[in-house]
Amino acid sequence: LCQARNIAPKLAEIAQTIPDLREIHNRIRTAIDIHGKVKDQASPTLMVLREQVRNAYRRLTRALEQIIESEIHQESLQDQVISIRGERLVLQVKVEHRHRVPGIVLGASKTGATLFIEPLATVELCNTWKELGLKEEREVSRILEELSTMVGDVADDIQQGAQATTQIDLILAKARYSVSL
């Protein structure tokens, strides 16, 4: 900056008005990824919750896979896949075998030949997974609110920095244009 002050004192003077926002920049980069998603590392609580959500989902899918793989249910299932209905994980059960897979009916196929059933054995596992997901959403909202408050607190500084950099950019664009002429 000292050398710039000797060469272009007016530009250096404008540059001096640009606030140092590195702290908030680093906090945002620590919390938000390049796709705009909140990172696991945004808070210790979020990291724990996301791990619990993943573990709960694995337990739930493992339980459903065991039902799919059991010989008792082989002929009852329309397809041997896990489906989603109403944000719940379900199995596709042939309507005529509905009572062989006790559970909650969450939908039916267009033809009516298949029911989407959440087995009773997995209802509590799914509830746990959904509850943890809701806690995760609350923590993400809290983090975003905290970051928004931080940005709001320095909004004037951000605006001042934007104006100063715009002014510098315009001056440099004029200089480049004059050189090209």
C-alpha cells in the first residue's frame, strides 16, 4: 500500500476506506459450502446431529432390507426396493398379501395392485430418523440466522466497501480505456 500511495495517492486513499471483512468472510466460508449448503462443520451441534441422522437412516434402511430379504416376505413384495411415500420409507406390497406385512398403509399404486406400507417394525426407527432431521433443520436455521445477523451488523461496512471498490474499478477501467486510445 505504501508503494501504491506514491504511485496513485487518490486510489490509495479510496482503498483505505475499504473495511476489513475477513473475519465475517472466514466465518461464512467455514459454515457454507460452494453450493450454498450449510457444512457439517458449521457448528459442533450440527456435526453431531448430521452423524446421528446418517446413523438413524442406516439403521432404518438395514431393518427394511432385512424384511425384503426374509423368505417370509418374498412373495408378498411387489418389488424388492425401498420406496418413499409422505417422507416415510416404505415397502411395495402386493394388495392381496397386505396382511402378511403388518404396518401403516401410506399409499397405493395407480392400478391399486400395490400398497406402500411402512412396516410396524420400522415405524419407531423412521420416527427417530425424522425427529433427528427436524433437529438438524432447526440447527441449520439457527446457524443461518446467526450468519445473517453478523452480515446485518456490518451491512454499512459492506456497502461502503462495495462503493469504494466500484469507484476504484471505474477509475481503472477509464485508465485502461485511455491507454488503449
